[in-house]
Amino acid sequence: MWHGKKVAVIFPTYNEKDSIHQAILSYYATNLVDEVIVVNNNAAPGTSEEVAGTGAREIFESKQGYGNALLCGLDSTDANLIILSEPDGTFSGHDVIKLLAYSDDVPVVFGTRTTREFIWQGANMGKFLRWGNWAVAKMTEVLFNTTLLTDMGCTQRLLSREAVQQIRPHLTIGGSHFGPQVLLEVIEHGIPFVEIPMNYCARVGESSVTGSYWKAWKLGWRMIFLVLGYRFGLHPRNRTLWQASAAPPPHARQQQEDAHSNASLVALGLEVQKHEAKVPETLDSVTVKDLK
Ligand SMILES: Nc1nc2c(ncn2[C@@H]2O[C@H](COP(=O)(O)OP(=O)(O)OP(=O)(O)O)[C@@H](O)[C@H]2O)c(=O)[nH]1
Ligand SMILES: [Mg+2]
């Protein structure tokens, strides 16, 4: 729970049998996570046995793909704050509190894996991936004139229930570039967001996507075409903008409340002045009417 809001973590799993048990425990250890949902995407044999007994809820998605698995998880939770992550040892429960802290101010918090101080030894974030991700993220930031961005593909991120409801009908990608589509839909809907550094560690076991140079290269180009497609109108949709539909963020609410109480004080002052003008000479002459 975070400020009375239910928190869920979604783990898609394909080839993380050797790390998933520990990953689930590390998120529950925060005492902030109410539910871990494991989306078994035709995962390696033995995965279910590793999940059993951890307290996580295992669900199954037979349609192969990173995006399909995450969409299945998003559709299976009623949590108010939803954290997407991976159970391959690259992310840790340690960062949950950072995502939650920022969720007080913005409905979407993206992680970034390109901050040097947070990249651990053995992590799959060499120069090519780091600067490649950074370059596509910067291109997106400039083309959409949006908030600071330094990573396109960090799975670990937080979305509020309201943000998910707004973008969900527009999420169509079942494969590895699902992550950038979520980012682009958040931008297109005008949903406020921020990006913060995540610790990024070495993977346990074999990576099936960015571990291969050519797969990463191809994914990079698909991301670039996706961003350009969004920017130049190839994904026109009827989107309801966030401002039109959503409640103001807490700080704006606070400002409104302050403005309200200031207005009330001014009104009270005027009333007092009016009554002072009518104050009778002696208390004896005070009538019930004067007191009203
Ligand atoms: N490759 C693959 N991954 C899937 C699939 N369905 C879900 N996933 C999950 O997608 C996430 C990303 O896959 P990884 O193999 O870790 O790829 P990656 O994150 O690009 O590679 P690393 O940076 O080395 O972790 C993992 O949590 C997988 O379990 C699928 O059909 N294929
Ligand atoms: Mg991974």
C-alpha cells in the first residue's frame, strides 16, 4: 500500500526460472507491494514451481511476446498503482519506493537504465545500448518537445490506474517495442510524467532480446520508425487528453485549496468589517438580529 493505494508489480516471464523466486521476494520485502502478478508467457519448464509459495499470483498468456505478456498483466489487476518490471535479476525491489514517491506528483513514472552511477558491473548496458537508447530517447524528447528522456526501453516503470485506463485502448504492440509505444501514448495523451534512474544489474541467465547485437540493432530501428510514425501522424487516433478528463495533481489541488481558503479568509474579513460598522455602543443593546 502507498498512501491508501493498492500497489501491484507485474512480471512477464519467459526464461527467468533461475531468478524469478528471488525477484518476487525482493519486491515483497519492501512491504509496499500488495500483489506480484507473474505472467507466464510459455515460460521455461520449472518456472511455476519457483513461483509457487512466494505469494505471487501466476497467470498465463499463450500469445508469445513481451508486449502481450505485459498487456495480459495490466488487464488482470485492479491495483491503483501498477509497476511493470522483469524477474531476470536486472531490476530490484529496492527502487519501488522511488517510483512510488514520484507517483504522488505524476501519474506515470518511467525508469531509465542509462545513468552511469546506477549501472552495475555485468549489466547489459555497454556503450552501444546506453548511447543508442539515449539517442532515440533524446530524439523523442525533441520531436515531441516533452519532459527529459534518456531511455526508451526500461521495463521498470509505474503507471496509475487512471493513466492505464486512458492509454489501454491504444496499445497494440505485442512484441519487444511495446515499451516505447506506452511512452508515446503517454506523451500523445498529455499525461504528466517524469523519468528517474533505476539500478540496473547483471541478468541471471540468457537474454533473448538485447543480448544479441543484431536483435538490439533491429529493435533500435523499429523504435526509431515507431517514434517517427507517431510524430508524423501515422498513428492518428481519437485520444482524450489528460487535462480534459483527469483530476489535478496533488500540488495543483493544494494550490486550489490554498486559493479557496484565502478567498474564504477575505470574505470573512469583509463580513467582520460589515458587522463592526454595525456594532452597538453597549452590549445591553445587542439584539438577536445583530448577532446573525
Ligand atoms: N524474449 C521474450 N521475452 C518475453 C516474452 N514474453 C515475455 N517476455 C519477457 O520480456 C522480458 C525481456 O526479455 P529479456 O530476455 O530479459 O530481454 P532484455 O530485457 O532485452 O534483455 P536483458 O537486457 O539482457 O535483460 C523478460 O522479463 C521476459 O520474461 C517472449 O515471448 N519472448
Ligand atoms: Mg531483461
